[in-house]
Amino acid sequence: MNELDTLRAAQPDVPAPSERTLDAALARVLADAPETRPGGRPRGRARRAALPRPGRRAVLAGGLGVAAAVAVGVVPVLGGHGSAPAEAAVVLHRAATATRAGTDTAARPGQWIYVESSVRGVPGQGVRWAPGEDADTPRPTTTFHIRSWYPATGGKFRDCEPSGRHGWCTPDLASVVRQVNGREEGNALLPDRNGWDSGNESFVRSLPTDPALLRARVYAQADQKNFLKNFDRDQTAVETIADLMQAHIPRDLRAALYDVLARVPGVHLVDDAVDNAGRHGIGFSRTGQGQSLQIIVARGSYRYLGDRLTAVENLPGGVKAGTVLRWSAQLRVAVTDKPRQRPT
């Protein structure tokens, strides 16, 4: 007799919980579990809970029993603090596990990162175009097809003593080749003054893949925007994660991003999310700073599909609540030997 059999015998009139309900209940149990150090050793006082292998099996069985008990209402379990709601956390941890089992290809110096995508949105709000820049500026009702080639090494600031009235150093810009609806335009990618550059292969591979360490880096980057009005630290962290998701990043880093997202309060699961190419998947959504950001991934494989950013209140510039600020679809990411070369 297992835990569920025991619970059913104790309360025969209570219907059996669904798998989805069990997942949610188990997530609530896991949310209160102590974090572990890399290698599996629990942190701090929880060290005494590190049991021999048979003991761990017993703890796991007990955890499932508690999850079943929560699901059928036998015992109360408090939800975890500082983490996504239970259902989203379970799916995000599944996404991390599936992603770590995949494969990826690193770009060598001198190679280029190819990103093919489609996007629509509001220039200067959700889309990185200056408002009214030209006829090829994306708009909320018009989708644009974009092919971009980024140098794998990205740009950087030269090592120098700050000089001039503003105390700036001279940046080495990364030249980016971009084709918008087939029309080519050249771009210079300005590196981030704080060294955060999601388009730089060297940078993304320098980020930690331990979820706790990565979470600290993500929130430190988010804090660079704490001067903004109505600053929401958790929402800005989700925006930082979404920005990294769009890049060519190693699978271990992408998996760790899912784990970090599972620990962000307010992140909810969207059962049916659709990217700008019409592909259906699941979404992870959070609302803050007057906007709702949804990260969309493929169901089952958890491959990144795109994102959707929507205004939930009236924003500066005459943007009305309900306006789609950005709706994207990532169609292909690959490594090429030169710009304008399309992957086979």
C-alpha cells in the first residue's frame, strides 16, 4: 500500500487528485525545502538532513506522501516564499531538467551568431527601434521578418583611464549585419557599460550555471535600473532573463535560467501561449511596472519560442492599456562562419 492508498482508505469519500494537482502540491513542498550547494550538500543548518542513499529514498517517498496529502486536503502545507506559484515552479524545473539533457554548439572567435526572428510592436517601448525611424519600423499591426548576424566576440570597452567631461572610455563597437524584410542595414552594437552583453558569446559563457549564483548576477543586473520610476526588481529580473533567452546561450545556462525564473515571485504558468509565428506553447508570465511579460517556450522540449509584452495600464507616449508592446518569434539561432551566410 502506498501513500495515496493510505490516504484514500482514511478518507474514502474524497476523490483522487489529478496528476496536475499532485504536481502543484509537490511544488509547494519543494518550495519550502532547503536550497543545496553545488554537489548536492544542503546549506547551513539543513546539513544534518543529508542522509545516506536509502534515507534519501525514504525522504522522497515521504515528500510524495505529503504532496498527496495536500492534494486531497488531509494536511495543510504553507506555500514557499520568494518563488513562483507552485504550478509554474514545477513546469520550470521540468524545463531545466529537459534542457540540461540537450546538446549545443559553441561559437569560436571569428564566427557569427545568426538569429532569425519575426516581431511586431511599439518602437521605443517594446521594440528597440527609434520611433518613426524609417518605413521599416515594426508596428503593433505589422510583423517584420528579421535576420541578424552578430560577431561571436561582441563589443567591449577598452581598458583605459576614464577621460573627458563625462568620464567615458572609448568603446569598441560590434558591427552587426541585419536584414529587415530583405533590406540590409548596418548597425553598431554598443556594449553594456557594466559588461552585460547577451549578444557576446564570451560573456554568456562566463555566466555561472549554478542557479543560486546566476540568480545573484541577474538581480545585480536588474538593480542597475533601480533609478527608474515604479522600479519593480522582480519584474526587471524577468526582463533580464527574457533578454538572455533570446541569445545563443549554452544549454546549462538556459536550464539555470529556468531554475532562476522558478524562484521569482509572481511568475505564473500560461497553459496556451502563442508566439508571433502562430506556434502554440506554454508561457511564463509576470506583471509589473505597467506591463505583462510572457516568455513562450515549446511544450515538451521547452525550446524558447519568443515573448509577448503587453501594456496593462496607460503608459507614457499615449500608449493605451492592452496595447501589444512587443510580440516576437525566434525562428532560428545558429552559428555561421561569416555574416550573410544562412545556416543549412
